[in-house]
Amino acid sequence: MSAGGAFGGNRGLRPVPPEKGIFPLDHMHLCDLEKKEYLGCLKIVGHQSEKCREFSKKYLQCRMEKNLMAKQDLGELGFKERNGETPEGNPERGLVIERPMNTKI
């Protein structure tokens, strides 16, 4: 039997915090709508995250506004202007992704 702990864990090692700091869970569901929109988009487009950038941006903005993560420039999080894009995000902002009738979000 090992001396690492009841479930085989090594009690001598300390956990390493995330690089960006603490990300509290959204226990109060303050950003549920934005999260569901983003996850729904991912499901619809086959988990191609590039096609859901605007939803991802809205979700991160909500988390920052509700103090669920540290406020940070969106450019540092990968939302920099690219060819054909405005600072607001995707040039096709009016694009609506329709989901199949039997798909739940």
C-alpha cells in the first residue's frame, strides 16, 4: 500500500493556481444567457469556435462586468481587429445562426 493518501494522491505536492488567476463559478447564474448562446453556437457549427467568436466575446464581457473574472482588454484575450473586422467584432454581426427544431440549448 502506498503512503500517498487515501485515494492515491500525493499529499506533498501543492496545487498550482491557474495562470490568469481565480475564475469563480457563476453560482448566481448571472451570465447563463451568454453561456447558453455560446454553447448553442458551438453545437450548431460542429464545435468550430472561430465561428462563435462574437458569442464568446459577449460571454467574457458579461463575466468581467459581473466581476466573475478580472477586467482585461479583450485584445489581450484574442479579440483583436483582423482584416475586414471592425473593433466591435465580426463584420457579419447581423448573421443569425439557426438551430434545428430538435436541438436544445
